[in-house]
Amino acid sequence: MCGIVGYIGEKDATPIVLNGLKKLEYRGYDSAGLAVLENGHIEVRRDAGKLERLAALVQESPLHGQVGIGHTRWATHGEPNAGNAHPHLGMTGDVVIVHNGIVENYLELKEELKEKGAVFTSETDTEVIVHLIERSLMTGKTLEEAIRCALLRLRGAHGIVVLSKDEPDKIIAARIGNAGGVVIGMGDGEMYIASDLPAILEHTRKMVFLESRQMAVVTRAGARISTLEGEPIPYEVQTISWDPVSAEKGEYRHFMRKEIHEQVRSLTDTIAGRVDFDHGRINLPKLNLTPALAQRIERIYIIACGTAAYAGMVGKVLIERIARVPVEVDIGSEFRYRDPIINENTAVLAISQSGETADTLAAMEEAREKGAVLWAIVNAIGSQAMRLADGFISMQVGPEIGVASTKAYTAPLVDLYMLAIHLAEQRGEINEWERKGLVSDLRLVPDLAGRCLDREGEVEIVAQALVEARSALYLGRGVNMPTAYEGALKLKEISYIHAEGYPAGEMKHGPIALIDGDIPVVVIAPQDPWYEKMFSQIEQAKARGGQVIAVATEGDKRISAAADHVLWVPETPWMLSPVTTVIPLQMLAYHIAALRGLDIDQPRNLAKSVTVE
Ligand code: F6R
């Protein structure tokens, strides 16, 4: 999705903005541009395609100045070409804007502006904003007032950053709703603006996050924040501890592979400080869960999208089994329009890596309006989901750059396991002996993940056998049914091979018709309570000539005799087995895509944070 970077200081803004945009490349985009204040006027460079195109353009025709803004665009209105790329100048060339979000009423605004003489040069919705600002400036308003007037006319969710040649010592940024974040980085005599932390993390760790309907006037000396209506707001500067180096690829060819291998560390960090192994207790202070609240809860809705929703499906099995609370899992985009039955005894738990997914945020808002208790499991610190929630668990995995989520899938599995134990204790649903047993299993997790990773060479060999596949079926059951969904999603999103995840018991109701010698069938069959059922699935697939790839527990001779290929995982307590069974599937998808020579970190049509509906 779109990304924004801005700089005001004493240095040359161009390399800082370009470098910041580079850090946002992982979000996916189709065009890019930047604008710099150069000798009292605004210079713009923009082009379709990758950032190298923009960098080449800047090299051919350099632009220098100490104030600049830039943008990577993911097209919503108008095709991805240079004319539609941001920044967008107004008719006078005195004001320039970059924008994330969709102006829902742009057609009516465009008509109105055209009638007043505005000439549009792009097909974007964004251009109406700069014309609105310009029209207000013509009536004698200051830049700040003109932006307020323009923003108050927009419907939808927006992040905008504006620069004017007439007020050259400031950049103005604003946020309405959930079209991604706006973060202000505080430097010394210089300031940064971005839609996402990685863009500016190498320059400063002191950040201020804009809330919805807030505007920041950013000068070299600092920022002044107010509501859209002009009411000044005191703000808190947060210090971010993420190491900028951890946002780099290091020795790996792709972020995805790096992130797969980071799972030993991310799972260690997920557990660290939260588990009291001596007393068998879980400590989740930011969740704000009191015994009174725990006992009041009658139902939990887990809401999320994509991979995060599959983590939620594992959570359903765990919470129902351990804490005995009914759980429903809902996709954010469905939940928000379904008028779900919610009251103050319902807890709604959002799961989101980015914390900025529009559908998940809208579902959270729906839940808030209906009076639910709102929790979130989120990775991006300071993100909107984290701020909306009454209580949260932070994922502790650091920045996830690869578009295909990996470490931000396994961490919430462990978070949900811990939440289930914590909830069960507070509700009196679990005795001390059971609780200590479950808590003690957590210490095994990082090492078990590491043992899966050690088998990467074997996975690569299986990947070679599947590289030409045109379609694949993934089957799982019980706590590993979502593993089948997630394995299939990983394969399809980065290798472009059609793959379907299915609850294994449903095979006989239709999909079994697909099985022939050409379709690989990936069967997730570790030693868990569903093992026998899954084993018969292997036999059924083999009987129809299917090529079976089993994910199985080390030493399982029955499976090694029955399957064509086996992806081995170490013996894992069954409630934690989705953490280990998914790792070979992440590696399998990765190696198939790598063998096919595909753009693994930025698969076509995908974006890392989906801030539009
Ligand atoms: C797939 C993937 C997506 C995300 C989904 C939700 O690998 O990454 O399916 O899981 O877009 O994103 P977040 O977790 O940021 O809300």
C-alpha cells in the first residue's frame, strides 16, 4: 500500500526521502515520487514502477533542498503511471501533497472544483485535496487553515502530508481514520514524517504517533499537534526500541527467509518476561484482564484477516479447550457488515501484524460501538489497533518486512496459548497441576522451532519435486486445520501456484474428486489427537494416485512408508504443534518460489499493510 516519507532540517532532503521510501518498498507499490523545496519553488520528480526508476530520474535531473516529501503509490484511482503518481501539485504549483487513503466523495468534489475552474491533470482522487487547499488559500487563509478546511470536506480515511512554497519552514501532516499511520520522528534541529516506522528509524527513535483527526505542524524545531478543528493537543513522545539493523536483510537473499529463520528468536522474545515457570503463571499486564472481567466474558470473537485470521482459528481451539469460553473467528471484512451480536460481556480480540489493516480496524470500531471489551494482538508498536484496544499483547517479533507473513504467524499462536491459560486461571477453569504442565511446555517452543529450521535442506529437496506443480491441496484437522489454510496461502501468494487448504474431513464431500497423479496433497499429520484420521487421509489420497507430502512427527515409520515425501517436525505438545508444523510449509513455499525465480518479498498485487477496504 502507499507509503509516505517527509523531512525538514538542514541536510539534503532528497537522499533522506528516497532512502526512507526504499525502507517502505516491502509494503508493495506501483509508482513513486518526491517533491523538494528548491530555491523557493517546488520541484517534483515521479514515475511509474520501482524506486530505481525514480532514483534514476533524480540522478538525471537532480533536486536539492532541505525540505522534502515522498510517496510510494498503490493505485486505487487511475492506473499506475507517472501522471497519477504522487506528489500532486495544485494549479499554481505552490502547494504539493502526498496522500494515503481513498477520498470516498471525490467525484462530487471534483465536479464542484471543475465548475469553479479547477483543471485536473491526473485521474486520482488525491488531486481534489490539493485543489481544495489551493481554493482556500486563495481566500486568504493560512496553509494550516486551508488544510483544515479541505480535510473537513473529505469522506473516508486519510493520511496526508503537505508542503507549500509560501510557508517553507514547515510540513503539515494529518490523519483521519485508518488509512495507515502518520508518525513524526523527532530529531535534533530536524524532523521526519512517515507512514511507517522503518522509513525513519535509522534517524531517530523518538516518535509521536498521530491519532485520527489530528494535524501536526512540523518545523525544524519540533511539532505542534492539534485536532482538525484547531484545538491544541499535548502529545507523548515514545521511544522505539527496534533496532534499525534488524530491518535489513543481513546475510539473507530475501526478508522472508530471514524472517522464517528469526522465529527461534521471536518465539523466545514472545515468551520472555511473560512466563513464570516456577509458579506456572502467565503475565500479560498490558491485556488489563482482571478476574472480574475474565469471569464476566461469555463469548470471544477473534477478528483478523488472512494469515492473522488463521492464527485466530488455532486460538479458537486453544481458548475453547483450555479456558472453556466459546470463541468465534471472523474475517474483518465480514464482521464489520454483519451486525454481529455483541454486548459488554463479549470480548473482541483483533489479531494484526501491522495494526493498520482497514478491515480489522473497522471491525474493532464496530465492536467498540456495540460495547464489547476490545483486545488486540499486534506487532507494530503504536499502531491504531494497539491504541484502539482496551488491552493488548504485543507480538515481540520486530519489523516483518516480507509481504508473506511468517514470524508474525507463529508468535500470535503462542500469544493465544498464553492468553488461554491466563484466562482459564482467572476464570477458575484450570487446576494448578494442569496449568503448570501447559506453562512448562512453553519452554520447549524456541528449540522445537529451531529443530524444524535445521531441516531446511530436506525441505528444499521436496521443493524441487513440486516446482512444476500447477495446483496443490493442503489438508489438516483440529488444531492443525488452520495450518493447512496457512500452508496453502503461503504457497499461492509467493509462488503463484493455485493451492487450497481444506479441513481433511471435508475431502469426501467434494474435493477428493480433484485427486489424481498430478496434484500434490500436503497432509498435516503430526502425533496429535487427530493423527489416526489424518493417516487414513493419506491412504485415501494414495488410493487415488495422489502424490502425498506429509508433515509428520520425527520417527513416524507408518507415515514414511505411506507418503511420497515427508517434512519432519520434532515431537511437540499438540496444542503447540501448529507452531512447528507450519515452519516446513513456510520453507516449502519459499523454496518453490525461489526455484521459480519469483519476487518473494514483494509478490505481485500484494501489499504488506492493507489500509484500504
Ligand atoms: C499473508 C499475509 C496477509 C496478512 C493480512 C492481515 O502472508 O501477510 O494475509 O496476514 O493482510 O494483515 P495484518 O496482520 O497486518 O492485519
